[in-house]
Amino acid sequence: MYIVNLTYHRPLEEVDSHLDGHITWLKHHFQEGAFIASGRKDPRTGGVILVKDMPRTALDAILAQDPFNAVAHYAVINVALTTTSAGFEALAGA
């Protein structure tokens, strides 16, 4: 699976102007089954998306469609989870 770490490089007012499109984009990829979880950082400096395993080129194509490209930088970490707490077993191998 991937951990996608978004960090805003523009003021929050500008980030907010892209929020509706970003939420629509997120919902689409949750419905398609690619995304596992997402949320804002606290303090609000960006966000994190957990993504199911897929070819990196496919993930890059998905990220390229995010309206937040105008306001955020993306760091992508590929991780192979092998151990989880009870209730999170589905993440191992995700």
C-alpha cells in the first residue's frame, strides 16, 4: 500500500478554493476502491491518503488528477505492512 503525504505550499484561502474538487476526486477514488482512508493533518498543513497497492504509474496518474496539485506537494511512500492490530488485518498486503 501507499501513504501519500500532502503538504500545502499555498495559503489556506487558496487551498479552500480547491477543496470541493478535491473532495469529489477523493470520493471517486474511494468508490473505485483505490483509497483506504484519508484525512487532514493537525495542524492543517496538508493531509494523508492511504492507497491500496497498485502499480506506481497508476497511482501517479490518479494523483495527477487531484485539484490540490495547484496547492500541495505530494510525498509517496510504498509500504508493505506485515503486522497490524486487531481490526486492521485487511491492511496487511493492501
